[in-house]
Amino acid sequence: MTEDLCFFSTIPFEAARKVDILPEGHPSKNLHGHSFLAHVRAFLPQDWAAFSGCEASQLEQALISCVAPLDYSDLNTHISVPTDENISRWIHANSKIPGLHTVGIQSTLKQGASLDKNDHAHIWKRFRFEAAHQLPNVPDGHQCGRMHGHGFEIVLHVNQNLGQKNLGVDFDYIESIWNPMQQQLQYACLNDISGLENPTSEVIACWIWNQLKSKMPELSWVTVYETVTAGCHYDGNNYHIWKEQRFESALRLEQSPKDEPRNTLFGHSYVVRLHLNSPLDEIMGWTVDYGDVKEIFKPVYKQLDHHLLNEIPGLNDADIGSLLRWIKNSMGERLPQLDRIDLLETPHSGAILTWGPRGPILPT
């Protein structure tokens, strides 16, 4: 499949708003404030950035400049109906970022919306429950065969063509659909629930999908975070899992100007997410064991962590695009299910290399 390199950035801003179109009694109808996050993804032209390696940071600065009029403002003075969807439209209209793919607004830690240029919206809301489980079919000695627990996080995703509507599916509606599930899953042993006798992330995601799809036809994906570094997406047919790791590396950007600080040694605390698309193993209840993904990635990780990237054999330069392609090529045939890699240089900016179907826009 075609290989795509997409850059992304997320920046915060503080603003007040009231959303008059909401029903009487809705708290957001009154003037209130949020610590918003604005998120963009862009397929940047090769000659847009000042030099190779500064794309993510330059994208961040472009987004900061665009959003500056909204920061510490009354959004109603800029946008007549300042829903998350309309704030995204405003950034689309006022941004000078080329190749802009999506703009997202996260109004709280648990919910957000993003739009593409065709007014197709992705709306999501996050939930959490505390539960125990064990996996009955794993080999002897596997840690997940022991009874243990997690603070599971669930994200329900809705995809809609808005057609210029001010508001997509209401977050409160999504929550009302979820609430009966919350009562069933909170403080439970998942193995005791019918259909969850083998409660892997994949099985949990499929089970939730089957419970909710008929009640919320707009549902497009269910995401299960088993831990903060691993999880699964399910859309009724396909499973996409990811495993995240961190590494600390030094680098210099060889193509930067001589008077640019990044032409000399500096460093990043990187986050890498490996995404895999694979059919479900009906016996094990998973697509690929998260532990196996970590183990297969370990030789590559050891070359990256606490090293100078410019000295790694086969890595032409230490810019994020080159690094992503090096990781992909280094995995080779070890992990054939791999079809996407996310790489964050900072907590809020980085790039995504894809060569398979794009999954949900993961919330920050």
C-alpha cells in the first residue's frame, strides 16, 4: 500500500463560551470556560518546512499563531455558535497550514471532535472502569494467566457527515448509552460476565460493540485501553492494536543551517506507538500478544534508547521522517501485521507513518 507521512501537533488554549443551541437546563448553555486542546494533522509539502526535521515544531508554531486570537477570549465574539465542531471549522478557515487533513478540538480530558475539510466529523468520548480479569488460554507462566486488574479506559467513537450542522452527536447522548455498561463493568471480575470468559482487549472491544451498536447506530469504533501503553480498536469487522514504548535519544539535524541550535547535539524523550492490523486468534482471544510485540521490537529499541541517532547504521539522518522509515525497515518481516507507526518528539508533536488502513484518531 502507499506510504503516507503525516505530521501532527497539539496546543492548549484557554477560553470561555456559551452554546445557545443546547436544550434548556444544559450547563454548557451558560457562559463557562475550558482548557481546550487544538489538534491538527497535515500532509505537509516537502518544501514547506525551513529544513528537514523541523516540520513538527514549525507546524506547532503555525497552529499557535492561528489559535492566538481565541486564547483567553470569549469564543462567542469569534464564532456565533462555538461548539467543538465549529471551533474546528474556524481553525480550518483561518489556518495557513498547507495539506491540512483534520482539525480536532478537545474541550475536556474525556471528549472531543475533529473535522476534515469535507465536514466529516469524528466525535469521541472516554470512560473508565476498574475491573479484574485473567486470560484462561495463555501458556503456563504467562503473567496474564494470573488473576489481576486494570483501570480500563474505553473510548466510543462516532463518525458523521455533518453537512454544516453546528453540532454532531451530543456527548451527553453518548454517555447515556454507555451508563448501563458502566454499571455492569465497574468493580467486576470480567470473567464472570457472559461473553467475557476470555476478556482480552480485543474480546472486550467486540463485546462492547455488540452491546451498543444497535442502541447507537452512529458508533464507528470502540477503543479499549488495557494499560496506558497498550490497547485495541474494533469497528465491527477489524481489529487494530497498538503498543507504546519510550526511548531517550540524542541527535543533531544534519540539514539544518549552521547557526540553527539543532545543528548541534540536543535530545528528545520519544514516544513510539506500533499499530498492528490482524485477524483475531479465536483460541487466544487476541490478534497479537502485547508482550510479543514488545519483545519483537526490543532489538530495534536497544539501538535507539540512550544512543546518538546519527551514529545508527542505515539511518541517513535523524529527522523524524527518516527515523520512522528506519524503524519500519528495521522491523522487516519480524512483525508483518505492523501497518502504522506514530512517533512523538515532544508530548504534543510528531509524525505518523502509515502504509495500511487508517484507524481512529487517537485522543491525546
